[in-house]
Amino acid sequence: MNTSIPGGEAAAVLLVLSSLALLGTSRIRSGIRLVATQGALLAVILLADPGELPTIRLLALAAATLVLKSAVFPWLLLRAQREARVQEELQPFVGYQFSIAAGVVLLGVAVWLSDRLTVPPLAHSLDLTVALFLIFVGLFVLVSRRIAIGQVLGYIVLENGIALFGLTVAGHEPLLIELGILLDVFVAVFVMGIAIVHINREFDHIEVDRLTALRD
């Protein structure tokens, strides 16, 4: 999908900034707010096609993206945090400064890789770069955060990147792509929220590195 107008470009840039902020935040609630903001930005990108007016399908898809990613998913994560009585710190395996530095490197890799990928002529290079960057950041957060909720945040960022990548390379069918991904991530976040609560009830913590030490 071409997002060459200022609104689409601004949303793409804000996606990058929100991802870097997620790498540097130590607060779970701040991370959840940043992920919710990304959902709203994706909805903006969906409607930022300068070639045509938004159709009913696109409006419905943008509304679903906004409601699920900016409201439902954050509510599920906040509820899981509250019921599991999780501490506010994300507790990464690596420091926050290192995480931000890694994010800058990953952004450079995304720029380099997007210049070498073959994509449809109408695909916007900025969208592709941001999509790859979100995927890289999501994977990094998944492997670098000790608290399970932090890993769920990484999963959502990863999904945001996959969704934006799909919209970039197959913008003529965004509805089928995004609805499929939204369904998958909704089920995943819902199941993860339940799992977090039950893990905390059984073991009094949700630190994934400590779960590796379990014995029969």
C-alpha cells in the first residue's frame, strides 16, 4: 500500500519511534501503552492510501485494528498483570541502553534489507523498512525480556510488523491479510493472558528463565 502522503509517512516514523521507546522502557504499563499506540498508527496507515478514497472494507478493517490493538489487547494485558500481581518492571536479560543500541542497529539492517528486496511497484519503501524493523524488534523483545508479559508485548510488535509487511507487498487485498492476522493474534494474546495468570498462581512468578529450572 502506498503511504506517500504526510499522514502515512508520519505514522510509519512514529511506529519506529514507539518501537525504540519500547526497547528503552522499564515499565510494563508504559510498554502496553506503546503497543496500543502502534495499533492506532497501523489503522492510520490503512487509511493513508492517496490513490483512492477509503472503502467500506478498509474503514471496517481500520476500525477492527484500532479496537483490538489499541483497546482489547491492552485491556487483556493489564488485566493479566493485575490478576497475576506482577511487578511493574519488565526486567530484561540485557540492559535498556544496550537494547536501544541494538534497536538502532536493527533499523540499519532493515533499511539495508528493504533496499535489496523485490517488491511490487506500488509498495512504499518506508513501509517495507518499518515492517522489517518491527519484525526484528519484536523478535528481540521476545528473547530479551524476562517477564512473560514483556514477551507478549514482543509478540504483538512482531505481529504488527508482519501485518504491515503483508499490507505493503499485497496492498490490493489488505482485508484478507489483516483479518487473518488479527484473529491469530487475538487468540494468542487471550491464551497468553490466561497462561500468565495460571503460571503465577502455581509458581508465584512469571520469570521465564526460572521456569527452566523446574523439576518433576
